[in-house]
Amino acid sequence: MEVTARTKHLSISPQKLRLVCDKVRGLDALQAKTVLAYMPQKGAGFVIKTLASAIANAENNYDIDPATLIVAQIWADEGTRLKRVKAGARGRYKPRVKRLSHLTVVLAPRQNTEE
């Protein structure tokens, strides 16, 4: 049974968010939460909130113990882009693109390798 949590329209570029996602992919859910708490990146805050939501979904909706969960999949997709302009020299304009992200976290129960 896989448990999913999704957060949309995060104000961070997907490239920066993917760097944080790569650090916690494959870890235990509670261990990933601890690792994210000590990361200095802005994206770590977004990932820890979405991970906490996925853990809460597993507990409340499916009665799964959080200690048995691992981060099976985590990815950041590109969201919409906010297009803004800044005035440039000689009456020109300079475009500014503010990128937004969609974050998805999928948790799955740990597989026993003893069998």
C-alpha cells in the first residue's frame, strides 16, 4: 500500500527542490524527517511539510505505523511560471521568470529481506 502526499505551487524552482529530494530518496520516513530538519536549504522546509503530511495520511487513513515506512518515490515537477518585467536601460524591459514547483512524496512499507 503506497501513501501519497502532493503540494502544488511552491515558490521555489524545481531544480533547487530536486537537490533536496535526492538527499532523502530511499531513507526511512522518520529518518528523512530528521535529515531534513538540519538542512539549510529553503526547499527542505517544503519537503518536510509534505513528508509530514504523507506520514499523517498513512497513520489516519490506512492505519500504518510510521516506523515501517520508507520514502519510495519523491519528485519535483515544474509548475506554472510567473512572468514579470523590470525596466531596463533606454526604455527596454528585462523579463523575470519566477518558477513554481509541484512536489510529490510517495511512502511505502519497508520490504522484509529476511524471507
